[in-house]
Amino acid sequence: QFNSFPLTRQYLVDALLVEVVSRDYERSRRFPSAFVAAWTRDGILSNEVWRRARKEDDFAAYEPHLAKMVGYARQAADYYGFEAHPYDALLEGYEPGLRTEDVERVFAVLREEQVALVRAIAAKEEPRTDFLRREYPIEKQGEFGLNVARAFGYDLRRGRLDVAPHPFMTSFGRDDVRITTRYDEHDPGQAFFSIWHETGHALYEQNVSPDLARTPLARGCSNVFHESQSRLWENVVGRSRPFWERHYPDLQKEFSKPLKDVSADEFYRAVNRVRPSLIRVEADEVTYNLHVMLRFDLERALMEGSLKAADLPEAWGEKMREYLGIAPPDDRDGVMQDIHWSDGAFGYFPTYALGNVMAAQIFESAKAAHPEIESEIGQGRFDTLLGWLTENIYRHGRKFWPQDLALRVNGAPLDARPYVTYLKRKYSEVYGL
């Protein structure tokens, strides 16, 4: 009887919709209602305690709540079920089909290559950055950042820019996709790059096919694919030399006073400075993944039971010294800096680093199809890149499993090598390695 149905385009979309909804439903029904209620209640309490404890640098007050969140995550893994590792069950919620061994395989390459790159750069002279701390009027920051976002393809008829303490994108459907940023008069890059980061997320949501509107398919394929787009537009495009060769004259015209003695080359090098830092969200391209790998190592140990919540501060310091050569002076800017663990979001962090990896693969695929893309970026044109991304990724929404979409787009599964090549090529030029 199945074979008697005409395999129309709409029929295939409907079949995929049923598959995705069934998968979501089967995962969500694994938890007893009492477990959901308890985890939700204690997660809210844990989050509030974390806010106070971080402000007061009081890990002892937070630790019992964190231990309880670890317990809930381990119990959730048991409810979900897993074959090889309890962490697999948690990864599944953020990146369907991803397994711990997949993350370990990619991170093994990144760890060796990026630690070595950080050490090589540390021996070189830092670029000049004093001008980034001068005064940049906030209103002009927003105008410049948003003008670039519009050039990327962000449709303000179906979106808007607002202010938030921590930048994010939210979508109420492909025709209402909003972004936020935050401003600092003495740090314009904070606004620029957060706007372009969130624009990457927004472009994905705005360009899902109209055929999928108002269905569970009408959003990004997965966390890794979504993060790949925010990092592609923020870093691969927005921190590239061709981009700033084209846009720096406009920036210098808008901020003539603070940039009067700054060349385009100096500005490009400044926004690509590499310096190991304590805070993940402030990290540069070269050190960012090391922050994520640190958290992955600790989360995996917590789920295995080989690490206790009470021992996290010491373990955190050891990993920071191993990966970045620095250690936090307190727990506020160490183990308590991120909100995720306070409400039980374990398994989420790896998708940040894997998004960087995927961004490099996708950009290489786009350039293979359209070698002119980099020169067009230098001309302030992004329509070829956006068109290729829309055709190959955005329009499909959640129709495909992440691994299947990766094969369709890149012809290969997740691979760290293109990202390592991208970092080495770029930062060897920036630092003269």
C-alpha cells in the first residue's frame, strides 16, 4: 500500500515531519512526570543560588545545588538509555546522532594543534590594541553593526535589533527573527561581533523554506549546524582580512576621532589578537575551543562518576593550566563563570567548539562551488555566499539528520582538519609564524 502513494515533494516533507516529531516525542516521554517536576524545581533554585554565589565568590554555597544537578543529569542519561557512555544520552538532546567518541576524535586533533598554536603565538609580539579602549559612541556602534548585518542579508522587515545583558537570537517563525547585542563605549568589538554572531543564527532561521513554516521542521537542523553559522558570519567572514579591507574605511569615517591614527592592518590585527583568558565568552578564535574542551573533559568525568562536584574547582584550575597556561584566582571567574551547569545543561558545551569546526568545513565547500566568494567579501558582497548557504543548508530546516546534512553539504563527516588549516593559515599571517 505504501508504494501506491505518489512520492510527491509534499509527501516526502510530511514523512520527514512525522519522523522528526516522533523522535522528539519518544525522547521527551522517557522521563516520569515526578522526575521532571523535581528537576525543574531544583534547577530554578540552583540557578538563583548560582547567581548569588558567583557574585559573592562562594562555591561552597553553590556546590550542593551543583551536585544535585549532576545527579539529575546522570539519572536523565539512565532514563534516556545509552550503549557506550552516559554522556551519549545527553549529547543526543543537543546534537542527534553525536556520540562521545565522535567528540573525542575531533577534540584530540584540536587539542594538540591548538595548544601548540597558542604557545607559538605567545612567543611573538602582540599587536597594538590601545585604540580599542578609546571612546566609541554607542549609537554609532549599533548603526555600523546593523548596516553590516543587513549587508550579510538580515531582513529587518522580519527582524529587529535590541539590547540584552547576554546577546541572543530568538525566532517566533521565519518572519519574526530577532537579535540582541550589548554595548561598551570602550570596546566596540563587543557589539560588532555579537551582532554578526547573532545575525548568523538569524539568517538560518529567516531562510528556512516557506514550505516548512509553522511546523517543527522550520528551524535549524541542530546545535552544531546553528553554531556553525553564527561563527561563520562572525569570524570566518567578520574577522577576515578581505572584510576589513572593504569595511574599515567606513568604520574609520564613523569613528574618526578614536581611529584617526590607526591603519586598516592595525585594526585587523587587533580584532584578531590571541591571548589566553579566563572567560570563555571573551576568548579569541585560537583559545576558544580550549575552554570548551576543558568543560567537556569535566562533564564527561562527572557523568562517569570519576569526578565529584566538590572537586571541580581544583580540576578546573589544573585543566586551565594544561590548556591555556593560566589559572583563575577565584571561583567566580573559574568554575562558576557559566550559567549552564546551574540548571543542568550538561552535554551542550561541545556543540560550541564543533560549530567552529563545521563552519570551516562549510566555508571550504562554499568556496569550492564558488571560488569568487572571498574576493566578493572584499567587495562588500555576500549574496553568493548567502545564496549557497540557503540552497544547501538553511532552506532544509530540520528535514535531515545532522550527519546526513553534513555529508550532503561537505561530502564528509565532521572533520577538524579544515578548521586547523584555517587557524594556522590565518594566524601565521597575523603573527608572522
